[in-house]
Amino acid sequence: MTSHPLRRTLLKLALALSFLPVTAAAPAFADEAKPDVIRIGSTAPGHLKFILYRNKKLLEDEFAKDGIKIELTTFDGGSAATVALGSGAIDFTYIGNNPSLRLAAAGADVKLVGLSSWNRSNETQIVVKPDSPIQKIEDLKGKKVAYLSGTVRHSTFAKALNAAGLSLKDVESLNLGIESSGPALARGDIDAIVESTGPVQALVEKGGARVIFDAGVSGSPEWAVPHLISVNGDFARKYPEIVTRLLAVDIATARWADANPEETIAIFVKETGNSDKAVRATYPDGKFFQDPEITEEAVRALQGEETFMADAGLLKGKVNYETWIDRSFYDAAFKRVAASN
């Protein structure tokens, strides 16, 4: 039987990992310790690579030979995930930039080791009931608007309001996820929802909502900021080789997704419950923007977002990018993936 293309890629990667000496590519503080379990969190329903890991058991396959278990957990909002990461309750997060920046600014012992994704077309939309008199952002003044506090949508909404001459103080904000905000909109308990493209498009397709603002169309390109992969600092110091291996799987998975767009979309639809149309709207032209490399352009985007968050009162403290970002794990992982090809 022919093996799955992604599994073949990861098998080649695993063989390369097994023959490369630890000291050749891993950070200098590497040791041979292994955790019993690797705990990874993402905002529900999960970022794309997180979903591919879950669906294809990719990390389980990579670490099974070491007897290391994989726990994949989703959180309602990035804030809960960052609390778990900072405390050591989980080891890695695949979450948005806003909660990651807040954690770094607070001086938590965490490291930014890669990008979860960076889709230059912003994925935030604002919807109202189909028969609502609200037609544009300016009409939201004094209205009840639901979104998850501390998320990228929160930040994008604040930017959209500012562009329209308003601020968050001009609306009544409710901290609700789509599971609660969708029914609330249908009942008329709230006036609008700020959410990512997939969930809101599902509402639109069912006739339950109408888009009044699409940040991917009407927003500024500068609003799109990378989503991030972070690791607990203590975990990274204890198990640097594990961090490198996980990022090697991440790189291989990102490349596979772009090479296999139809299967990737099918998996995302199955795992999230979003419609095929909504997923294709989120990832136009079959490109998924999953490369984990932390480029200087990505850092500048994060710095700009940090400035906005501070000015908008969404962040306390200041990020030290020199200590927060650690590219050594990605560099080592990239070499290992190259060696497997």
C-alpha cells in the first residue's frame, strides 16, 4: 500500500533526524532529557497546522519512538492559552499575536520560536442581522458588539473603529465567542459580531447574518500581523532537541499544505465544521501562509501591533524582542528538513 504523501515526507524527515548528531544543529544548551508528554494549545477550533497535526497524528508519529505522548488542547480565546503557557500548564501555543504580545510584555518566561501563520489578507469581519438597519462601521456607535476580548479580532475592530473616527468607548463591548454570539445575534440581544472569516461566513450562508465590514477588503494591509508559535521557556531550556524536532514537523507540514491544497481544505472543513466556501475565502488561491520563519518583516509587524495595543490600552509593559525571539530552533529545524529532502 502506498503511504500518504505527508507521512512519506515526515518519515524521510524522521530518518534524517535520527542520523544527525544533536550537537550539529541544536542550540548549545541541548541535553538528552525527554518529557513524558508534549502539551500544545491553540485557540478553538485550532490553527491550521494544529488541525493537521490532530487529523493526521503527525506529532504522535514523530515522537512515538521516544514514548512521548502528545496532548492537543483548544482554548476559547488566546488569553486562556497564554495563562496556561506562562504557568507551564502547556508547553507550546499556536495562537494570535495579541495574547502572545501581552504575555511577552508582562515579562513571562516564554520564547517566540516560529509563526503559526501570516495571511496578509486580514481574516476579520463584522456582521449584523440581515434585516438590521446598520449598514457601516459608523452605525455601530452606541450598539452592542460581541467579540472575544484580547484577540486579533479585538485589535482589528479597534483599528476599524479608529479609521471611522470612533473608538471602543463608542460601542458596548461584550466578551463572547461565536458559540454564544451567534445565537445572541439571532435573538436580537446584540447588534453585531466581530469574528474571523470562517465562522461568520457560516452564519451568512445560513441566512443569519450580513457582512458590513471585511478587513480583508476594506482594512489596511498593515493590520495583518502574524499568528505565533510560542514555547514555555523552562521547557525550551530542558528539551531544546524536542523544540527543534517539533518545528521540523511544522516546516514539513506547512510545505505539504501548499502542495496539497484540496486535501488541506477538506481536512479543515471536516475538523472545524466551516463550509468549503468559507474556508476557501479564508485561504484564497489555495495558499495557506504557514511558513514558520520569523522574518524581519514579521518582527516589524509585531512591533507595530505592540505600539497600537499600547496606545489603545490593550497592553501593559513592553516587549523585549531580543530576549523573546529565539530563531535558533527554527534554524536547526530548517537544516534538518533540508537534509531529509
